[in-house]
Amino acid sequence: KAGVTQTPRYLIKTRGQQVTLSCSPISGHRSVSWYQQTPGQGLQFLFEYFSETQRNKGNFPGRFSGRQFSNSRSEMNVSTLELGDSALYLCASSFEQLSFGTGELFFGEGSRLTVL
Amino acid sequence: AQKVTQAQTEISVVEKEDVTLDCVYETRDTTYYLFWYKQPPSGELVFLIRRNSFDEQNEISGRYSWNFQKSTSSFNFTITASQVVDSAVYFCALSGNNQGGKLIFGQGTELSVKP
């Protein structure tokens, strides 16, 4: 079956702009979680959406937001971009909600954001 | 607080050598899960294994094996007879029952297998 699809794969923005990233999970998966990967901070959890509701949130400012649609596709938005937001943003899907802790996550290839 | 430490930032071996990637974790949760993921250059994280806190049995899958020891809070990963295709960044991760299931990742170990 098709894997997790993230778009766009690469994008360049300038400080102060906003960006929207999209994630299409594996068919039948209802949980979508987002992670930010940077060389300095490593992989950090942003948030999880399950059945269109945010279920868990990491320690990121309110500039980072997301949503999930009825078909389980998810978007994340970063407003007022800062240089430090440059990162690889990874989306992961799973059938179960993360809090069950038993399911493996399937990751997309990520969206690489560069903020100039 | 939950934390995962992968002390080895980079490891370089020659093909067919065995290599062990170390992972030490900290958690106060009584129920938790440990994971290993592989990140090839393409970027996606590939799931390798999951262990729960109640199952300390070691596991072997082909050339891969995992050693889980609660007494030392370690979950080490060994690749036997390494191959060039094993070159990647490997992440150890932890999720606890009181953390909503989010994964806490270590900093990763970059493995380079040279022919």
C-alpha cells in the first residue's frame, strides 16, 4: 500500500512568512503526528492528531499549529517564520492513537524547510 | 523526565564487522516502549523494532539483534556482519504510558559501513 506522503518536499521561505505543510497518511491510519528534526535539537515531537482532534502537543510556541481533516490528511502551519524554524519536518501515521503506545509509526520522507 | 541517550555520534566500520549501537534511557513510567528506527539518506524513519517494558527477552531478526536490560536501562542494537546498505542514522526512542505515547528520540548514531 502507498506510504506516507508529504508535500512539498523542499521549500524556501523568508523570515516573517508563514508555511503550510501537508501529510497524507497510509490508508486506514487515523493518527498523524508531526516531528521536527534539526541538527542541534534532534527529533522533537510537535503534535498528534487523531480523528480530527489534537491529542498531544510538544513544547513548541503557538506559531506552530496543525489540523486534521475527515479523511485523516493533516496539515501543519508555522506562522511568522524564524531562522530557527529551518528543519526537516516529518509526519508519521499509525492506525492507533499514540497513547496506546503499541503501534509502530510509519514516517514520510519529510518536508525540508529553509528559512532565509 | 524522559530521556534517551545515544552516546555514539558516529561509528565507522568495515563491511562484515559486527557493530553495536548503544542506547540508555531514563523514565519514571512503569509501562513504556522502546524503539529503534533507521533513517537512510532519503529521510524517512524506518521502524525496526519495539519492546515493551515487561518483555526483556532479547530478539534476533536476521543480522539484527537487540539486548534490552532494565537493570541498566539500556536497549542496545547489534548488527552482525555489517553491509554497506546498513549505512544510515539509527535512532533509539522511548514512549511512556504517562506521556501520551509521543516518542522521545535519542540524538542518533550515524553508522558508516565501508566496503
